[in-house]
Amino acid sequence: MKSVPVIPNEPVPEDVDYNFWLGPAPKRPFNRNRFHFNFRWFWDYAGGMMTDWGVHIIDYALFGMKQYAPKSVMSMGGELGL
């Protein structure tokens, strides 16, 4: 896989609500490398390939066991999981 090139920070594009996009993540200057597709390679915003693709790979195991939908779902931690 090709590495992500280093590019300088830049002003936030006018059509982007960057504070909303960041959510609870640490505040950082805008950089296209940390935005949309490439965000997944930065620990502040994602958990690498396991959290990005892991759920899709686990689907194959579930399909092999003929399990297509969860029997129940549970959530804890409030709005931001804190």
C-alpha cells in the first residue's frame, strides 16, 4: 500500500463544518490527510483497519454460521460514550 504523502495544513474549506466533523476528537488544524477518506489512518479519528474493515470481514463468519441479523443490540455511555 502506498503511504499517505505529507501535505501542509490549510484553511478549512468554506463548505465544511469542521468543528462538527471533528466532534469529540482532538482539535487539530485542517489537513486534507486527516479529512474524509484518509482520516482512517490517524488514531485521533479511527482505529486503523480493524475498526474500519473489521465489521465487514466479520460478516463472512456470520454468514457462514447462517446468522444474518443480530438478536439484540445494547448501548451504554450516553451521547458521546463518555
